[in-house]
Amino acid sequence: MLTIANSAQDAVAEIHDGATVLIGGFGNAGQPMELIDALLACGATDLTVVNNNAGQADAGLALLIKERRVKKIICSFPRQSDSWHFDAAYRAGEIELELVPQGNLAERIRAAGAGIGGFFTPTGYGTMLAEGKETRTIDGRGYVYETPIHADFALIKALKSDKTGNLVYRKTARNFGPIMAAAAKHTIVQVSEIVETGGLDPEVVVTPGIYVDTVVKIEPHAPAATEHEVNQ
Amino acid sequence: MSEKLTKDELAQLVARDIAPGSFVNLGIGQPTLVSNYLTAEQDVTLHTENGMLGMGPEAQGDEIDEDLINAGKIPVTELPGASYFHHADSFAMMRGGHLDVCVLGAFQVSAGGDLANWHTGAPDAIPAVGGAMDLATGAKDVYVMMSLFTKDGKSKLVPECTYPVTGVNCVTRVYTNEAVFLITADGVRVRETFGTTMEELQSKMDVKLLPAE
């Protein structure tokens, strides 16, 4: 049964120390900023975080890393021009990094939600990132065995939810949302709008409500003030 | 041709070689230039691995939307016929062999088609792989675009990669400012040269070069 939380703070209240948390988003697109801010405020620590990146600039996941609340990150692309908080934590030996090719990261998350015990993929075969992993030759091609990534919680951002938790997304902000929703035991979603059940066309629902536990409405950011408005 | 190619001329050449109706992923950096030379008649559909087919040009001014970005996190636009999908579908599309061509940059390519483009191997470097390994193994054809020689004159097309590899036996063509190379079962064939000759290239490269068929 879906819980509609009154605030981001209430939505993340159950996240405990040592939890594994999937966080949606690719760069800032689809990153559930307000849920991450609430996670920062709730104090949970020793987290294992799964995200494509390791935070940008001074917001969201980057701040969680800055405050040393993340003991391990599983991601594909930590090093960016504005990933200074990750860079500092990594160089200080204060965060563990598991680097995963992006498609393997997505498929490992998908596998968890789909009840798959792992899979053989050609991606990464013969590279440093396959060292120590089981391999197999199938029809003359090399494959690497990859395991599912299960999680306690997922924090994702969608455009709209209805009151049964069915979700629709917006453009490339969809990215990891649907697969993370399915892979976590408890999925928490921030949306711009909650509509009545029946208010979403079943043909366009992307994530069925069965995967969603908690939603919270977060007003979308006001568009940046135009020069004209600033002058006023 | 009598001159070495500029980056834009090279991008133009790659664009011309992409078959009409292809589904294509252009890697970050130099390969992105290829999109400037694809024609409407070619009807090429661009894929971006963060979940979109039918990607249009970079967004300008009011078009900028933080929910619509490419794999390099640059705001882009959508074209008629575009579609969105989640990350696992996006990479399944790639891994499943549905993309016709992927164009990537490289530090090195080996004579056997191994690609090195993700990590310099420097011990103090923070590693980041992104979608590089998926792109290398995913498309039916993997084209590399790069300068043929490093600043100190070493060939980047090598017998064996010395940088950590991104994928093995995956590159099918190498487009460089001095020549186009085809990676074949027989070895490396020189399709054409620019401002140089096959003999001159061979004198500066350890890879055995075969003439075009």
C-alpha cells in the first residue's frame, strides 16, 4: 500500500545507518535533490550508495559524500570536472569505490528487480574491470559474469504519480528511475504532481505502482529569474 | 588528397561513410563533430545512452531543459520521432546489436581491433569508465576517430595496446588525420591516405600495413 508522505523528511525517515541506497539521476537530470537533502538531514551514515556518478558541485549526493556519510559508492563515472568532494574523499581513502561500466550497472540493478541471479555480459570482458570475475565463452565470444545489485532503499524522481504509485517520468530524467524502483525493498519517489487514481492513462504508465512504497510531492523549482525580473 | 585532414574534415568523412537510415551513437569529444555533417537525406537517428533515440542538436537559449541532456550532460533537443527509455533498455539496445555504428575517440587501437580509451593507467588517476566499455562492445561497427600520432610522434595504432583496454577485438575502422585504416581478419588495410603515402606511414609505424583491396 502506498504511503503519501507530507515532507521529504518524513519520506526518508526509515533510512538507517548501513543501508544500501540506490539514487536515481544521470548528472542532475532525474537526481532527487530534495530527498537527498532530507537524507543528509536525517543523519543516516555508513551508507552504500549506487548512482551513475559520485555527485556534482555542492549539491545533492556531493554533499552526502562531503559529510562522509557514504562509506562505499558503486558507480560508473565518479570523476567529473565538478566532483571535488568525491575526489577529496577518494584521495583521503575515506570512501570505497566500486567502478562498474554503465550498462553493467544498469543491468545489475535491473537483474535485482527481476529476480535474476546474475548474467553473462560481453561488456568489460578482457579488461581490468573483469579481473577476478568468472568468464565464459559463448558462441566464440567472451562474456563476464555480473551479479545483481539489491538495495534497501531507492530514492528517485519522477514527474507524476497517482495515488496507487504509478509513475510517469520526463525526458532523459527517466534514466535509472524505473529499474531502481524495482530493485529496492523500499522505493521512495519525489514527484512534481500527485493525481487521483485513474488520473494517469494506464497505457503511458512507465513504472507500475507495485514497485513504489512512498511518494512525496515536491514543488518543482521556479524557473530562474530572467534578467528583466532581476532588474525589477 | 594532398593534405592531412583537420578535425572537421575528418568528421565530414566519417559522416559521409555512415549508411542512410543508420542508428548511431557518437561518443563524447571529437566524435560529436560528426553530427554537424550528417545530412537530412541520410536520415540517421542518433542514440544517447542516457535514454533517448532521435536526439537533436545542442539546445540554445530558451530550449535548454535540465531534463533533456546527452551523455556528456550537455542540454540537447529532441527531433520528431524521438523516444525515451530507461537505462537498462538503452544499454540492452546497444549490447543487443541494434545500433549500426558507434564512433569513439581513443588513446590507442591495436592491430587486432582492441580499443584503449578509458584510463591512462596512471596510478594516481581516479578511474571513471561511464559507458565506454558498453559502447566498445555494443555496436555492429565501431569507428575510432583520432590523430594518428601522439605529440611526440608515436603511432596510436599499435601492435598491442599499452594502455588498459576498453574492449577487445571491437574496432572495425580507424579514421585518422593521415589515413583511414580497416581492421580486417587479414590485418590492417590502408583504405586511403591524406598528405602522406602508405610507405611513409609504414616507416613510422610498427603495425604491418596492407594495401586496400
